[in-house]
Amino acid sequence: MIKIAFAGNPNVGKSALINEIAGSSLKVGNWPGVTVEKKEAQFEYKGQQIKLVDLPGVYSLSPYTLEEKITRDYILEENPDVVINVVDSTNLDRNLYLTMLLKELGKPMIMALNFIDEFEKLNYKLDLKHFEKHIGMEAVQTSALKNRGLVELLEKALLVAEKHKNQVHSKYELRVDKFLETEMKKVEEFIKNSEEFTPVVKKYAIDFIVIKLLEGDKHFLGKLKAYGINNMETIDESIKKIEEKFDEDVETIFAESRYGAVKGILLHTLKTSLKSRLDFTDKVDKILLNRVLGLPIFLLLIAVLMGTVFNGAAPLQDWLDGFINGFIGKYAGFLVEGTPDWLSSFVLDGLIAGVGGVLVFVPLMLFLYFFLAILEESGYMSRVAFLMDKIMRTMGLNGKAFVPMVLGFGCTVPAIYATRTLEDEKSRRLTALMAPFMSCGARLPVYGLFTAAFFGKSAGMIVMSLYFLGIFVAMLVGLTFRKHKYFKTEDTALLIELPPYRIPSIKMITRSALTRTGSYLKKATTVIMGILIILWALTYFPNNGDTENSYMAKFGKTLAPIMKPTGFGDRWEAVAAIVPSIAAKEVVVGFMAQVLPLKDTEKETEERTTLSEDIVDQVKGLGFAIKDSFMGIINIKAIGGLFETPDAEAIEEEGQGVVRAVANLWAGDKEGPLKAYSFMVFILLVVPCIVTLAAIKQEFGNKFMWFVTGFLVIVPYVASTLIFQIGRLFI
Amino acid sequence: MKLTELSRGEKATIVKIGKLGDLKKRLTDMGITAGEIIKLERDAPLGDPQQFLIKGTGIAIRKEDAKHIEIKDIIGIK
């Protein structure tokens, strides 16, 4: 198998290039142990198995960031057969810096001069022949957008791999100052004559060893310890001499030498015109980053994003829900007819409802990833960081963390996945810890039910206060944890590139949304299904469907005394409702309808329909859903609907008389409204739902998921208790 | 002079990056090295960070970090 690694700066179109070459064989995963996205593809080309690996976009190969460590370690330790260095041809003098660093690793390389279409539009000229000679590798002109040079790139890469099959390291000499060169030679002699270094020299290119030793590269020195090498007096001596002579640290001196070498190469080979690649970007930035208009435009864009994602997905989600629970459920019902009650309940309420619980999120994920990809690929995401940095910094995060927070108001699950846009693992964790406190849409029916039962006309104010309480708690959490070593990012600086705006290709964005959604389905399904089935069993057994005497109810009754300080603990129904609420928050309404004595209502008689009628209905429904979804995307006014609490009437439809039944929970109790409020606060702050937990597990691992779970039980308990105990002083 | 003393639209030559620990290497990796010309494009609407142009690339840097970068020869805009 031929392993080809793609390396390059961020924003050079590396992913688009791989997308075009690999097509549908592209898989998205994570690098082992970290949440940095890993894209890989395997396919057959002319009878050869080929594996493409997309290394994270980096500016350098220093050991300071996770992405750089991954890139460097992959090239050094996994020995790819050839490295394709993707560069932005319109910005060579900066891109070639990484090329120099990559060359130091001594692996077979080839260059992709990407965005060549833009390069030509700018009237730039490159003397390719001499450029290749000076840079020491072949270069292929490519454009993913125009589908140019892709086959040539792959074929030339394979040739380079073939040619270097038996060669361990290619020789590379960075042209440097005479004085520096003498010191480098000294170190090289020392290494070659040292027995300790023999295995190291076999594994790594000699230039690389010399440069890293002189730079005092921590990551590399750590590796040398594994070889038992500690004594490096000769090297320390050289370092001291160099730093004295140049009055600068060695790292910087080497960096400047690399930039110098790049300048030298380009001086004779590249002719630029008066046009700049940033002409268009400058014009757009004048508006989008405008002192006055910048923030309002950003907020408007976020509102549109929320609207399109949630309103666009909602009709499709409703349809899927109806399709699975109504259509599939109905026919599965026929299949299990006559089987024992528990079995049919397991199939219908456990299994099928469980599948539904996972699938219903698919439209949402697709929409989210689609629009996030547009934000990222167009170059606007970096501007978000730029605009919001000052606010998010107070919580120890950078500006990009704002996007997941806002998405949290719609649904916590996409908010968790959106943390992927943050580069730093620790910031990502902190964001994921704060995002669940943004009150999500599924909590609204619960607020609707309880405010209708206890607060009447002031319901709107009460709901609003809950939203603000959520934001307040999130900020408190941010301020508390930002200094903790588990969350405190070493990367405190905001140092980001504001890349040129580029119109992203629909094909690439669609593919990226599809692969990311696919990975959600694969990984989340098992967790979500498992927990939903356990929850089903808890409400079904031991009395076969008698919810009031189920394990869940018993659990509620047992736990009620512990919940006493929160106020609502005097009713076991309220306590018991919290456990199924982690299946999905809106379940609370249905659960209340099941356990509270409702006034008798006639059961609706279902109309008999045939299979063909049902299928026609479903197809029609899908048609309407797609139409509604489209309307939802273009109807900006509908965004307000995201924050609308369902009114009492709509809730009554769910379970007849449930509002009155809930009001009866604390009828005649003058602390009743306070207890109801305390309950709503608990629902606001408690574990949002198991899909969120599955998302957290997928993105951050098991340990962090359990931590979040515990955290999101303690915080609501403390908050509800405080609110109730302080509140009752005033009653 | 410090980089933060630059006004919008002005250019200057970088002299040296001061004590910034690991950040110094990252700035260097992004093209911020001695001798390069740097231009202040704009401040963020909230006043911080600032957007600079260097080596044909827009880069956002916070003021607290920019003040460690020494510059000389400010050229105004006409």
C-alpha cells in the first residue's frame, strides 16, 4: 500500500484537493486520543492500494500546538511513502516557510501549487523549471475547483514514492550564514562520531537532528531521552556561541534563515503583478469588519444561521418522527400482535422509539454541518473569532466559542459538535461544559406546561428569566473553570489568520456534511439506543406498563426526600420526571400526563387505513416537509418562533387536562409557584439529554462525559435549592 | 516603538519580538520576523484585537501581545 500524506498551511484548499481526488472514499475520524479531525481515504488506483491522509493544517512543525505535533509525528514516525506539500500559489513567500521545514524531515516530497486559477487571474508568473530546481522537488499546478492537475499530481506523487523506495533520507541543506554553518558542521561531526546517536541517525535525517538539537526543540529532546541520550555539552556550547554572536535565540535565527532562503528562491522565479490576492477580501472586510456595521451584520448572520438550521430541519424532523413512530410503528405493531405485552412494548416503545430518537437528529446534523462548513470554508469563521474575541476572552475562550453557545439555544447536540471549530482541546472542553446551559428548544414545552399551570399572564417573563439564568450560570461556570488546569488553555493568545474570502464549492461542503453526519450516526447510535431501552424498561417494569408503579416511580419516591431542599421534592411525580427527561426534555410533559390523574377523556378511534394509503400519505408528508423546510430556510421572520413557548392549548393537545393536573401538584400551596419555578430551573440546568451525552462522549471521551453528567446534576441541585430557600424567605 | 502605536493604515518595519515565550515562535512561524513590513488594517469593532497585514496575509493579534513587538520607520498613508 502506498501512503500519501497531505501537508500544508491552513486555508490552502488541502481538504478540497483530497475531496476531489478521493471522492466518496473519504472518511472522517479523530486522531487517536485527541479531537483533532482526521480525514483519510483508501482506494485502488491502477492496481495499487493507495491511502491518503490529510494532516492538520499548520504553519510550522514546532512542538507548540497539537496540530503541529500530529503533523510532524505522522511524517516522522509513520513514514508515508510521499508527502504532498499543498501550497497557496498566490501567497508563496509565506507558504514556502513550511516547505522548508518539511524538507528538513528528509522524506520524499512533491508540491501542489494550488489555487493556480487565481494565480493566473492575478497575472502572476512562475518560472516552474527553475523553481523546481531551487526548491528541490517537482511541483504540479492544481485547482480543485477547476479540476486541474489532480491526476497529474497523484501520478507524479506515485512516481516520487517509487523512486525513493529504498532511500532513507534525502539530503537537504539549508543555506545559512557562514558562522552558523560552522557550528552546524561541528554538531553534525559530534553526532556522527557518537555511538549513542547511531540509532537516532538511522531514524531521522541528519539535518533535522542538527537543527532540532540547536533549536533546543523540547519535543525532540524528549524523544532522545528514550534513546538514553542526555549529555549534550558540545551542543549547548554551540547554542551559546550562536546566541552570543546574533543576540537572538537559535529558533528565531533558523526561522529567519528559512525565510531568507524562500526569498532567494522567489526573487529569481516569481513575477507578481500589482494586483493583490486580497483586493476582493479587503472590500468585503471593509463591510463585514466595519467598526459600526461589523457586529450587527454578524448578529444578523448568526440569526439567519439559527433560523436556517433549526427551521429548515424541523419539518423534516417532524416527518421522520411521524414516519418512524407512526408508520413503521403501526406496521411493526401488526407484526408483534399476539406476542406478550412486554415484547410488543419493547419493540414499539423501546426499540422503534429508540431508533427514532437517533434518526430524528439526522436532518439537524446535516443542516448544521452544511452551514458550519460554509462559515469555515468561506473564511468567515476566523472573522467571528476576531469580532467576538474581546467578549469571550473574559471567560478564557477565544471568539470562535461564540458560535456553539448560540447554537445551544436551538439544540445542545449541534452545539457540542460545533465546538470542533475551536482549535484548542481545552477551550473546546470548556465550551462544551458551558453550552448545555443555553436553554435549548426542547425545554420550552416543559416551561410552557409549568408556566401555564402556575404563572398565567406573567409566563413570558418567567420563561425569559430562565433563559437569562442559563446564560448567567454558563458565564459563572466559565469564570470558575477557566483557570483550572483541565480547561485552561496554554494557547491564551489569539493569533489567527484572517484568510482571503473564497466561495466554497457546494460539492465539497455537501460531502463534508454527509461524512460528518455519517460519523454521528455510526458512533452515537449505540449509546443512545442503549440508554433509551434502559429508560423504557425502567418505566415499563415491574408492573407491565403501569407507569405509576414502575421502577421509575419507585425511584422518584425514594429520591424525593433528598430533593426536599429544592422545594419540588415534596411531589415524587416531579422528581421522577427528571430521569426520563434525559431521554429528551419534552418527555416530561408526556410523563406528567401518564402519572398524574387526568380527567377522563374518550380515546380517539383511529381511522382504518390500508398500507398503500399510508405509503402515499408518508410520501406526501415528505414532500410537504421538504417544502416547509425550504420555506423555513428562506423565512427569516420565523427565527422568532424558536423562542416561542407553546401556549396552554397546544400543551393540552399533548395530554388532555395535563395543565390542570400539574396545577394540582401544588394546589393551595402558597409556595406552589416557587416550587414550580425551582423545578423549571432544575430542568434548565440538568443534563440536557442523552444525545448530548453521546455527542460529548464521541467528541471528548468517556471520562469527560461522566464528569459533565455529574456536573449537570450537582449544578441544578444547588441552583434549585438556592432559589427555593432564598425565595421562600420572601413569601 | 511598539506595534500598538501604529495607527490605522500605517506601515512600519519590524525590529524585534520581545519576551513572549512560545508565542514568539508562533509569531515567527506566521511571518512576523525582523525586517518585514507590517501594516495595521483595523481594530476590531470592540477595540481589540487588531488586524494586521504581513507577507500578503491578514493576521489578528491581541493588543496585549502586539505590544511586545518592536517596530521602526512608520510610514503614514497618503
